[in-house]
Amino acid sequence: MDNGLILQIREAHALITKLLTTSYAHCIEISEKYKNTVMAGRTHVIHALPITFGFKTAMWAQEIRRSLDRLEEIKPRLFVGQLSRAVGTLASQEGKGLEMQRLMMADLGLNQPVIS
């Protein structure tokens, strides 16, 4: 169950990353196009000093970029599988548990856990 769930999460991660990458590219494009289009800045829903629409969308792009960076950074910690059997000792596999786990995780494209 754990491995199946993490494989589903990996698929969702890839889809979210793809969608955010597209959104980031669009924000950059819009930022460049409207870098000189003046608009009212706002602070706490109140008009403030003028800014450009390109600046506003550049802020959106930066927020998306930070999210993309976090999604990339979490991959080694998130995509970890498990094969440990009863109580997590691998004892039922007669000394070959770690090798079986390594082979299974390689087949699934997941990292091995440090401990069960």
C-alpha cells in the first residue's frame, strides 16, 4: 500500500510540476510584455504607490519559481519506498532482505529507506 501510494504521489508531483512550469513561463512572458504598463499598487486592499503590471506578474512568477524549487528539493526525501515485512526487521527474508529491498526500489524507481 505504501509503495502504491508513493507511486501515485510521484505521478501527481510530475503533473503539478508540469503545470507550474507552464504557469511560470506564462508569468515571465506577461511580465516582459507589460513591464511598462502602469497600474495602482495596493497594500492591504488600499491603493498605494504606482507599480507596473509586469512587476506584479513578476512577483507571481517568483512565487511559482520558489514552489518549483521546493518540489525539486523534496524529491529525494519524498520518493522513498518500503519493503520490510513483519515489524520492519527484514528477518523473514533470511539475510537477503536489504538486497531484495534494493532491487525492488530500483525496479520501482524509488529511493531506499534508511530504516524501516
